[in-house]
Amino acid sequence: MAEKFDLVIIGGGNAGYIPAIRASQLGMRVALVEKREGGHLGGTCLNLGCIPTKALLQTAAMLHDARNGEEFGVRVGDVRFDYRQAAKRRDQVVNQLRRGVAGLMKKNKVTVYNGVGSFAEPKKIRVELNDGGTEELEAENVLIATGSAVNTLPGLEFDGEKVISSDDVVTENEDYPESVIILGSGAVGVEFASMYNDFGTEVTIVEILDRLVPLEDPEVSAELKKQFEGRGIRCLTGTKADPGSLDKSGDGVRIKVAGEDGEETLEAEKLLVAVGRRTVVEDLNLEATSVRTDDRGIIQVDEFYRTDEPGVYAAGDVIGGYWLAHAAGHEGIVAVEHMAGKDPMPLDQNLIPRVTFCRPEIASFGLSEGQAREEGYEVKVGKFPFRAIGKALIEGEPNGFFKVVADAETDLILGMHAIGPHVTELIAEGVFAKLVEGTPEEIGMSVHAHPSLAEVVGEAAMAVDGHAIHF
């Protein structure tokens, strides 16, 4: 006999466990199904993505600082890098957060099933338990939150040794490569390029489009390439790799690439493929429902994350969009609040911050200057460099800028784009300002502490109308 719940959630990542908590707060009886071995919740972000990656990037930042302390009067002698200790600390951070999420499920009385969930019927979920046996769950509402997985190109299949994915990087406990070729310069590609460079690895990035981080503002792309090349990272933009030329017969890998300067063969110890992700829908048996997917496997939903099957919702990477953990959690909350009969505000994609934790950091939200013009806005722009901010000079991070794009007619903020120290934190001020329909003038009126990096936001906002003070 099936166990009955008000809501069954398939998937325990941000689009699953966060709305599970909110649903419990709203009085629902909730079941959550997670297939990951060990029953670890938190999804890709906690187990294989955001958290372990940023833990390693923190090690890379400290290694960089230790090796460059003389300018600050800090002489530490011979700096040695212990990768195994870095990996151990990475796993400690992940495990602590895993325990925290498990504790939240108990606190909020969410019943967790460790196994693969699929639709037996639209309101009935069959769970193939990882330790054997099956369970059947019934609910008035189902939330699909099965997320995404690493993707590759034909001919570049992962082997975990020479052709690797981001999953392989964050689960490597023994060593790191002396040289690496990275295919793709999105957030994943440039974060690992930055990390490996600080570790001492020889890094080459191959990007088929004409600039790094091609989804960001072109000025951000140009600044990142300038800083990466200054660090010794080779950046081949407008360059295509030939998967059919991949040679793994020696100690490392060889692959042919072609760009504006002609063809060449690249050699390295490893090839990291960072060309995107794919949705995870294959185990769901969606044929038992009216849920639709497009040709990329992305589940089709409305503004409240309802699928075509009544009572079945979907959130997170599986519905496309920005494929970001923080977006996924908010999508799931909107979905369960809608189920509960509340009146949630649909999530505005232009309010989702996009953050990349390479060195220098990148952050943005909303429309770029070019996108705004393409959409018919009369645009005004303010841009302010970090080199004119005292705190940036104090911290030894004077490069980069903060840019504000506004509607000249209404003075409303359309987007912000930044590259430089701690911009992944600073961008939050702009997101909130846009949420409450603030203007650049109002951000400029807000008193920013001195000396602080946050002053760059106020100065960039004032620069929109030509009122910046320190540049």
C-alpha cells in the first residue's frame, strides 16, 4: 500500500531540499527522494559543484597570497603546496554541510527516501531503494528536481584519467596535473583555469566563441582575458578543437585545434571538458505523465513551474534557465507556495545574480549594455575602476571595474556587470536595488563605508549621470 504525502519531491539538490523545508513550513507532509549513493542531499552544488570547487579555489587564493606576500612585507620563505591536505579540507567542508542539510530534513519532518524515483502514475511515485526493495508514494503534488549532469562532445568521452570532467576534479584526492587543456570558458572552465594556474599547472583554454565567458558583458570578457594572459594562462578564443584528433596513446593527451592563426596540436597531461551540462530526466518515466520536454531534455513549465501534468511541478536545472543553485532554490519555493494556494511573485530572470569565482571574480545580473540596446532601450552607463578605490589598492587587487546599465527614460536599473575583488558579494546590492525599483541616483545617495570595496558600487551608480567623485 502506497505511503501518502501532500508533496513528493524527486531530487535532493537546491531545487529539492529547499522547497521541502518551505513546504513543511506551510503545513505539508513532505517526502523527498534522492538517488545519490549514501543518501547525501545537496545535489551537484554541495557534492560535486559549488562547494568543493570553491573550497579548492580558496586554497588557490591562499597559495597565491602566500607566494606574493613580500610586497606587503610578509616573507614566509619557501611556500609548499600540499594537495592532499587541500583535498582533505575540501571534503571536510562538504561533509559538514551534508550533515547540516540532513539535520534540516529531520528538523522539518521531511521523510527522505534513498533511491531512484519514477512515475508509476501522475500522482504515484515508485522508488527503487538503493539498499534493495521498492516503495510506492502517493501525493497530490509532485516536484521534479532531478537537476543536471556534466556533458561532453562525441569523441571526448570521459575516462576519469586523461579526459576529465569537473566531477573528476573535485573528487581527486591524490594529485593535480602539471599541464591541462580546458575546453570551454564558461564559469566552470575559467574557475578551474584560475585554480590550476595558482597551483602551478600550465593551463591552456580553448573557446570556440570569440571571447572568454561569452555570456558576460564583452568588456568583462576582455578584462578577464587580459588578466588571465598576464598570469600566464594561454587563452585561445575563436578556436575549435577536433574531437576526432584526440590521441591518448602517450603519457598525456594530444588534440588538434584550429583558429584564426591556423591549426596546431596541443599537448597536456589532462584534457578537462567544460562544455556545459545536460538535464537528468532519463529515470523519471515521464511517459506515464503529460510532462513535456524539449529536444534538449528541458522540462517545459509556466511562471509558477507547473508542467502540463496537473499537480506536477519542476524546478532547478531540469527546467533550463541559468542552471544556478541559488536560482533553483527560489524556483522551488515559488512552486510549493503556489501548490499551497499562496500568491508567490514569479521569479524575474533579470534578478538572478550570475557569479564566477575565478581570480578576478566576475558577477552580473540583468541586461548587458548591448542586450539593452537590442531590446530597444535608450541606455545610459556608469563604469568605475577598482584602481580608484582605496580598499582595492590596500588589498592589492586594483584591476577590474563595476558597470551599471540603466534605462535613460525611466532611470531604472537594467543590469550590472563587474570583474574584480569580491564582486560576487558586491553584486547583491545591485540585485536588491533592482528588486525594489531603485535608481542609480538612489544607490549613489546610499552612504557606503570608507574604505570599503562597496564604494565601487556607489561610484559606478553615480557615474551613470556623470557624477562619480574619485575618477
